[in-house]
Amino acid sequence: MASKETTLTNIVALLDQELQPGLFKDYCPNGIQVDASRSPDAPVKKIITGVTACQALIDQAVALQADAILVHHGYFWRGEDAVITGSKRRRIETLLTNHISLVAYHLPLDGHPTLGNNTELARLMGWNIVGGMEPGARPVGNWGTTGRELSLTELGQELANTLRREPLLIAGGEHPIRTIAWCTGAAQGMIDKALNLGVDAFVSGEISESTVHFARENGIHYISAGHHATERYGVQALARWLHDETGVEHQFVDIDSPV
């Protein structure tokens, strides 16, 4: 086990080695997004984890006297306005003023084979992973089997019980569900890939108006289970792994979102 007094640079080097962000064409920078360390050799003793680096999560990190925040949804997304004003300024100011660094991993956390959002969703739901929805060593999205035959309503109820959020169910016919594809977050646009795999149902976090018609017309069930609800678990698994590697303390703070 590494020293309990681990610097931000060392922690991110470990995370980069495990998550391999260079394998992904992402929409944001992965790794350190805001370095608010008091000095380069300042130890990181406590990390707050969460889904999104919103102001409420930052305020909780301040109250809990954290040294860093580790999230799935950070800042500096492709195509957004680059100026630092309004809520972006307030968020970054709070981080810098309180010496709380921000670390974020987006697609690398979705696609990790043992710690990722998709793997964690499968573990929680008892689904068996057969392969990835796309080619590559670390695909974003998986497909497999439910392990038993379920109706759309039954699968929806299991998701509601596990994720603590009522999903939106779009029926693509009357067929039962034995095979399934899933990709957490805003991956409703991957429903065509799920159809090409020949599965009975596709689960993601969000839904678009066009998703409804695609599912109905192509005979594939679709379940929108919540962007936030489906992506709570990868960052927690990653923090547990980091604790085992370094001894750094971590605490998950769930700032709920209806989306």
C-alpha cells in the first residue's frame, strides 16, 4: 500500500494508469480539472465523490473538509462557452478558495471493465455481460443476458427498486426480455446499436422524443432509468479501489437529480 499522504499528482497518475483516458475520444478533459492544492507536495487525505461537480457537491466538500473532489461529470465540456462567469466562476472560486481540487473522469469511467458505470449497473442488476456494444478493448456500453425471463414491467420494477428512481418504459412489442443492452447516462442514441445486436431491450439514462418512435417501430423495448441514477456507482467503485491502493479516505455525497 502506498503512503497515506499521497499528493494530487500521484493520485491522478494512479487513476490515469487504471482508467486509461488516452483510449477515449472524450468531450472533456479527464484527470485534474482544477488544481487547488496548497503546494505540490500537499497530501490528499480526504476525497469527496459524486456524480456531478455542482455547487451543492462543492459546498458539501467544504463542510466535510475535503482535499479533493472526484466526479464523473466535471467541467470544460467541448463546445461550451470558455469564459469563466456566473455559476462556473462561483464553483471554481469555491474550489480555489478552499483548496479543494477537482478530478473528473467521463468516458474512461463508463468503459472500465471492473469499476465502470456500466459494469457496476450490471453487477447491481444481476445481468451477465457477454460483450461490448462497440468494438474495442474498453467499449462504452455492454450487452448480455438478464439471467431469467422478464416482462418489461418486471424489469422496470427491478430497476426502480435498485436505483431508487421510477424508470420510463417504452414498449417495443409484447415479447419478454432475456437479452439486454445497456449504456448509462445520455446514451439513448445508441439504441440503433442495441437493435443491431438483436437484443430484446435497451437501457440507458435519458430519452429523446425520437427514441420512443424508434423503439416502437423496430420492436425493441427501451427503458430510460435516469442519467444520475445509472451513474452513481462507478465513481464509488473507483474511490474504493483508490482507497485500497493509497489509504486515502473517501465519502460519497449523493446530490440527487430527477434526470
